[in-house]
Amino acid sequence: MGYGVPDSGVDFCYVTVYEAHQLMKNDKAVFVDSRDDDDFKTTRIQTSFHLSANSLIMKAGGAEKGLVQQLVDLVNSGKTLVCLSDACVKGNINRGHVSRCRHIAQYLVEMGADRGRIVRMTGGINAWKKAQLDGILGDLRPMYAGAIQAADFEPPKEGREEEEGDEVRPLRGEARALGNGGYAAVAPELAPGLQVEIQGLVSRADLNGKQAKIKEFVASSERWEVELLDETQERVRCKATCLKASGSTPPAAPAAPLEEFVEVGCGGTPGDGGARDTCKVRFVPPRPFSQDRPTAYRALKTDLYKKSTKESDKIIKVTRPVGSTVRTTGELFVGGAGGVWAELDVMAGEKKGCSERGLST
């Protein structure tokens, strides 16, 4: 098999980039990038650990033992380990060779990780970029064979990640979304409890200019239901483009976002008699596709610090497991003492507030 790892002859189960994205945003996964050092420095997915396949034979002592043990422990604690490379090519269509991410996956099994909790991400980091999912650090263009490619690049036929009949589909369903990435877009600045001004209506032009309060998002019609702030208290449904935030502050404790769930792959055993395992997770809408705007961080220590609002001077200590994922909106700001804070993503299940320190992208 190469790289100093014996080939078991059995591949691993696969997840799509959309499934991997949901696993990340639900703190259910650990990402491991198997590409070379220069590739990883040029472009990567947020929160990814780096374990280069080449390092297993090209560096004295091979892979860093502490990192390997940390990954094995995270997998055996119940996390799904998502292995990725440029394209995560399947061995039977890769000129007889085995993908770097499969090398690393098999290596971690040899080191004691549960095979049933390790998956490979179909299409690799290039498919993540093509789907325009949030969380890319570095160059947004495709990368193949150690070089940045044009935005419309497609790998050679023998290097494609899909087999005949394969189809990677977004997790659409009835779920609302905040960004792009194959999901229906909804303006991210709108939220239940926010006061807005109605504008641009044609069939109900009499409502234009009136103040209203957002009640909820109706996924089936992709419209916000609002309640007029007058004696009628009439409720109407409007597109996001017909609502303008009036500047009023939402209530201190706004209604929790509607929870919607999707089923995603999280492991399993391929081959005869095997099956892909799935789990149900909260659907977390993707944030806008943007360079170097992390929306997830890894906790480097158990003690983290947060405050309830940007303006608050009160800082509290919270405890999170090392290696867990802290989900954010991508918004950063500098506090009064000069510290950089990240706004937590309530849509991903985080409690409202901002977090600082002890985090890594």
C-alpha cells in the first residue's frame, strides 16, 4: 500500500461534503487533512488536524505520536473522523493507487482507532469549495497535484472522485439557510423578535412603511411571518427582501430558532455484509462562502471565556472538552481590552454570546 501502512483491502464509508459540514456544525466530527505541508498551508478547511500521508515515511520518526494518539482518543470517544485530501479519489479509479486520505484512515486504524467511526469525504476539499460551504482558510480556488487550479478545474478522468451513478446532493429538505452552498438563501440579519419595516410589497402596498416584528421563518414558503405593530396586529408573510431592520434591538431572550433535523452518514463498515451508519443531527444553515472567515474553532483547553453580548463587560468562564468544536457566525470584533471575540452561532446550538481565547481554527 505504501506509506509504511499495510493495505487491509477494505475501503472506508464515504460522506458527502454536505454531510461533513453538518457533522462539523453539530460538533460530531474531527477532520484530518492528509495532504502535504505546503498544500495545507495554502488552503484548508477550518478545524482540520494535519496528518500528512508523506510524513509517515518522509520524516524521521514518522507522524507526531502525540497528535496520532489525540486523534485515536477522539475517535474512540464517539467522534466521527473525516479524512480528506484534494479530491479523495477512490482507489479503483485512481490508476490502481490508493488516495492519501485512505492511507491516513488505515494508519489510524492500525494505531487503534475504531474503523467504524472513520469516513472519507467524497470529492475532498475541492468538492467543499465547489459547494461553496463556509470555513475555507486560505485560497478559495481548487488545488490538485500540489498546484492551484482555475476555478472551473475538473480533475482528469482517471482521478474523478465519483463513480458512475454517484450523485452528491445538498441536504435541502424543508430546512432554512443563511448562506449559499446549495441551500436556499435567507438574509442572515433577520431573526425572530427583530423589529422591521415592510417595503416593496406589490399586492399589499398598503403595508409598505409599516413597522412589524418578526415571529418566525416559514420554510415551506421561504418567507418570514411578521406581526404588524399597530392595533390590527395582522400577521403577513414577506420575502426577506421586503423587510428592512429598523434598528430596534430584539428581545433579550428571543424565541429559539425552529429546530430541523437531517440524517447524515457518520461511519460504518463497507463491503459484503457491511452498512453505512447514519445519525440524526440538527440542520445548521451554512454561512456565506468567504475566504479566511472561520465559522468553527477547536477548543485547545477546557477553560474558555465568553460574554453574553458585545457590549457586556462581564466575562464568564465556561468549560468545553479539548478538541470540541465551537460554532460561530464568522463575525469578529475587538473588545475594550483589545481581545478578539467571535460571535457564537445560536443556529448551531451555541448559547448566545461571544467567545475568546483557547481556540484554534
